[in-house]
Amino acid sequence: MVSEKTRVSRIMPCSVNLLTVASKTERDAMTAGAMFISEDPPLFVVSVQKGILTHRLIEETGQFVLNVASTEQTGLAKQLGHEKVGDKFREFGIATGIARVVQAPTIIGSFASIECKVVTSLPAANFTVYVVEAVEFTVNEDLSPLVWDLNRYYGLGKEMK
């Protein structure tokens, strides 16, 4: 049950990202929110809960991919939003591609894949907040990005002028 105090975190619309990370022997994926903090250099901020595989792998490798979910990946975003143990790529049938710079996989069918390297991090409650620099990216403009607002998923609509 969501308390009134924590409900505030659901009122700010945010991007839906499928964060992927890999070491030489392990890989993981999770749904994550992210926001940009600088255009030049391209910096983003992402928080990851301590004590999960994704966190351990980021701490080990210092890099990951933010796969900006497409509207076609709503189901996957929901699945990866729940903590699970095991190979999520196999369990959910996630098709992957090869990143150009980092060792984490990209997720095929995403609106964009942003390859990131950790610049710095800081603890915040039971999370680590990572400031990352985008070192490479690909985008599929034939797809539409997915956003999250009021605990629901939405596709982006028409441009407002």
C-alpha cells in the first residue's frame, strides 16, 4: 500500500528506461527512471536500490545502458519493475544487441539505447544515485518512447505548440 507521503513520487512524469548491465560472467536488467542534468556534456542521473544484482554489477563495472522503452515494451517494463532473481533475459525472452562502447547489452525494440559510464555516485537512503555520462547512443525514431505518470504508462502524443 502506498502511503500519502510516498505518493508524491508518482506525480512527476518520467521516462521509462530498461537499464541493462553486465560483467564478464553476469548480467541483469531492471526498469529505472532517469533524467538529464546536462546537455554538454550529456549527463543523466539514475538511482538504483542497494543490495540487488543490478547495483552490484554497476559498482563492479561502472557502466550500463539506459534503453529508453518504446510503447511496444510496456509489458517488459512492468515485468522488469518487479525484483526477480535469475536470468531475466531468458525468463522474459529479451532480445539483445551489442553496445558499441560499454559491455552491457542493448535491448532490441527500444526507442533508444544510451550507453553510460558512471561519473560519480552518492548514497541516498537505501539507494545509490549515479551521475552518468552518455558515451554513445542509438535511436529508432520509428518508435515512440514510453512515459510513466500517476503509476500508469503512457505513450507520447502529439507535439504541443
